[in-house]
Amino acid sequence: MKKLLMVVLACYGLTSRAQEHESRNFLRLYSDSVIYADRVRLRPNFSGTWQLQADSKRVRPELVKFFSNEDGFFANSGRLSFGRGTEFSERIVEGKINVYQEIPYDQFMYGREYRYRGRREPAVNLRMYYNKELDNLKKVSYSNLKNDMADNTQSMDFLQGYRRSMNTSKIMYAAAGASLVAGIFSFIVKGTSQKAKFEREGFGGQGFDMNAKGPNFTSTLVFLGLGLGFVAGGYSIQLSGSRHLENAVDAYNR
């Protein structure tokens, strides 16, 4: 009984230390080493580049895979943002699948109240990343999530809805572009035709009729109206797809 009690107390001590470490501020490097600190800060230095500080120790951001402080848990997404340097994304969903959102840091206004430049970003946008546990980040996309959610039927159903919505929204945006181009082309043709008529009749010795009708831009307005309608429809369908994506992640994390 005494030995059993000692084993229980030892396990409790290990668990307590693990929980304590999880709650502490830390940097996890790509080398898998961990630096614990009382205070972790991401700040610009005098040369204008970002640096991470763990208490008094300075660490190059490109060496850091994750860091945690009182503001949240962050992952290095710079390796997935080609040509944009070192960037960190904040974990906004925690679970079997963790979701991260890129944070638009301002070099001079780097406090949390300024981090979103006056507003929070939407729940899902183009700069979203995810991982499982402490794996490397991946971009949020149908092809990536399809492989990582294959073991959850409900998530796959939502993911298929997300794919259908995204494909439909792309078709709507393409139709919008074609309609707007057609509207602009129609406007140019009508305007050119009216100018030629003016030059022919106004300066051709017949005089210019003040009561002459102007060009008919009805077709131009129809094309432009269709284009704006397709844009609105595509955006609405895209928002619906984003909800499908959120539901897929939620279902997987339940």
C-alpha cells in the first residue's frame, strides 16, 4: 500500500509539473527545445525587424516554431507566407485540430489593443492555418483538411459542402467579371459610335440637331447590374462556405 501511494504521489507530481509548464510562457524552437520564461514579448528592435524576448534573452523569430504568453498561443506562419518574412498567427481554435489566424502586427503600435487595427478579422479568411497537436502548420484548404479529417464522417460532409460553396462562388465571380467587362465594352462601343455620328453630322455641313437622341446605354446598365449581382451572390455563397468549414472543424474537435 505504501509503495502504491508513493507511485500515485509521484504521478501527481509529474502531472502538476506538466500543467505548470503548459501554463507558463515559453518558446518552442524548430529544434524542439523549449525556453520557459516569466515574460515573452514580440517587439521590433532598433533596426525595425522583429525579435522575440524571453525575459532578457533575445531569440531570432525565424528559429521559433511556437510561443505562448499572456496574450495567447502563436505559431510561426512565415514559412507558408513566401516573401513576407517572419510572421506569427494566433491560435483561435484549440482541439484535435488547432486553427490559427494571421495577426497584422504594426511595427510601432504592437500592443494587443492595436493588433487588429481597430477591428477583429472574420472567423475564416484567406490567411488561415491549422495543425494537429504541435505538428507543422498547413494552410486551411480543402485538399489539406480532406486528408486530416478523413476519419470523421460528419466533418467530411461539412467539408464537401465547403468545397461546393467555394466552387460555386468562383463561378459567380467569373460570371461577374465577364458581365462587368461586357458592360464596359458596351459603354465604349456606344460612346465611340455616338462620337463618330457627331463628327459626321455636326461638322459635315448638315448642322447639329440639338434634339437628337443620345446613345442607348440600356445594355450597358444591364451588364453592369448583372455583374454586381453576381459579385453579391458569390460573396454570400463564400460566407456560407466559410460556415461549412467552421462546422467541419467543430465536428472534428467534439
